[in-house]
Amino acid sequence: MSTVPHPELEAFRREFPILQTRTYLNSCSLGALGTRSMGYLGEYQALWNTLGASAWYELWMGRIGHLLDRVAWLWNARRSEVALSPSVSGAVAAIASAVDYSKRNKVVVADLDFPTLVYQWLARHDVEVVRVPSDDGIGVDPARWAEYVDERTAIVATSHVFYGTGYVQELGPVAKAARAAGALFLVDGYQAAGQIAVDPRALDADVYVGGPLKWLLGGPGLAFLWVREELIDSLRPTVTSWFGAANQFAFRVDELEYREDAGRFSLGTPAVPTVYTALGGLEVFAAAGLEKCLERTKALTEHLVARLDDEGWELKMARDPARRSAIILVRHPDAPGAVRRLAERGIIVDYRAGYVRVSPHFYNTPDENDLFVDALGSMR
């Protein structure tokens, strides 16, 4: 008998059309689209068709503010600490541009981080990028960060959850190493928010980035940025936009006065359609209960890992349950072919470099886990 809790959350399955026709286990690539998001998108289209540009002033700016309120709720943050950006790349670029590298020109990252996080500084000739290695190819020993962070370090930037292994980093020691060296600590939480608990201040981060594309069920086109309130005034980005100005509708071209809150890191007009779909995604979590969703996702992960272990599959993931997330990689001699054949059976997963990547979310069921494991086994 399954021990997956909160079966009442299965009622939310009816809100996601793809779950009616597919076994969808690929939320770490793209979250399912819900009826709330589709309804909001219809509202956006209707406003565009009836109000035109006046929708900006009368309603769309208010929706942007509503989304910022929701992000603050999600991360137990203050509204003044959160902002929107077109992508993680844009958010990180804005933060990176606010740092002085003349005396501290080293940025420390992990070998397992997503390339976007590293490219921001590899593209600069005045910055030395140092990578903390992984001993097992799955995670990074938290004690190793202190070996690479020193008085020359300007920024320590790494992932909350590694995209290629699902490993959940223990960020306390990383934050401690950054703090001891006087470096800024930036965390990429795009693969974390929505599947594990996120509280950037409790993590002792200075900057945290995430977004709605994956676990938060809101689609592409936006990123969410959190900046510790005490640091905002000292960070003056040189990559900026009119949305970062204190009085943006004054349209001043003779001076730039930054906003006093995290909005100073905003990069241009937000993708309003994604503002609407992201609101729909976050409202699902509010309605279902965020803590319940996280607990169920974790339990579905453990159920799936147990099934795969029982069937003898080789898994690339942390063996400590506390350090693993709902990103599970199953070694396969023909991962692309397996993903294609699974899709022909209506089972949607993904692959990465020799592994089938499967990711259950709270809206999945133990039966769907079983269906995936049985189908993968039948193709051996």
C-alpha cells in the first residue's frame, strides 16, 4: 500500500488538462498548464481586445503587483525584496553588474551548476571564475566551499538544487564561507521553488532567483528575484531599465534615480501573459496548501526511488533522502530512444546525457509512478 500523503490533492488533477490524456512526469522541465492559468490568460486577451493600451495603467500594473505579493508569500519575504526579470540570466546579469570587481575579481561556482549561472562571469575578462569540484558527480561536499572562497572572492553563486542530479545543497556552510570572506552569496533556486521549501533569508542568502517555468506551473518568460533588503541600497546595477527607475513614468533621460526596493534590478517591461499564467500557478499552491504540496512531492519521489531500486535500475542521485529532490535520473543505454518510446505510450519524461530524467510533482499519483517503472522495464 502506498504511503503517499494528502490523497485529497488528487482533486487538483482535474485542473490540468494534460493529466487527463498523458502520464506527465516532466515538471522539472516544464510544469503542467492549469485551468486557472488558462483562465487568466483569457482575461489578459480580453483586456487587450477591449481596453488596448489603457489596460496597462488600469489593470496590468496591478496584476504585476499582485504577482509580486504572491512571490513574497511563497518565499516568506518582504514585498520590497522581490522583483521580476525576463529570465534568470537577466536577473543574475543585473546583480553581477552592481558588483565592483576592481579589488575582488573572483567568482566561485560549482562544477554542477547550470551553465547560465557560470556564463555571466566567463563572458568577462576582468573576472576569474573558480569551480568547486564534485567528488561523486552528484553533489558538492559543503565543506569544500571554504577551500575556494577567500578575500579575493566577490561573489559565491550556486544552485539550491542541481539540475543534472536533483541534489539539494546544504547551503548553510556555503553561506558561512561567503560571509566570512565578505562575498555576496547568490543562489539559483529555479529547480527548487515549488518542490522544496524556500526561505531565502533563512538560507542566509543575499540574492535568490527562481521562476514559474517548472515546478511553479506558470510557464516561460519570467524570473523571480529576491534581494536581501539590507543590501539593496548598496547595489547599483549598470544593467538596468526604465522599470528600475524611481519614477518610471516621468520618462527622465537626464538622470537615473534608482527605485529604493528590489525593483531597481528589473529589466524592462515584464511579459504580461506570463504574469497572468504565473498567478494561476501560484494560486494552485495557495488553494492546495503549499506545505501539503511539498510533502506529497517528496513522498512521491521516495515511492518512485523505491520502485526503481526494487527493479534494479542504476540511479544518479543522492542516496541520502534529505539531499535529494524530485529530479530522478535513471541510467539507460538509449535514453533519447526510451523517452521517445515512452511518449508513444503517453508517458512524458525527459533525458540528460545517458539518463532518463523523471520528475513527479504533487499532482501525480503512485499509480503513475508504477506505470512509468513498468513501461521502462518492459523496454529493457
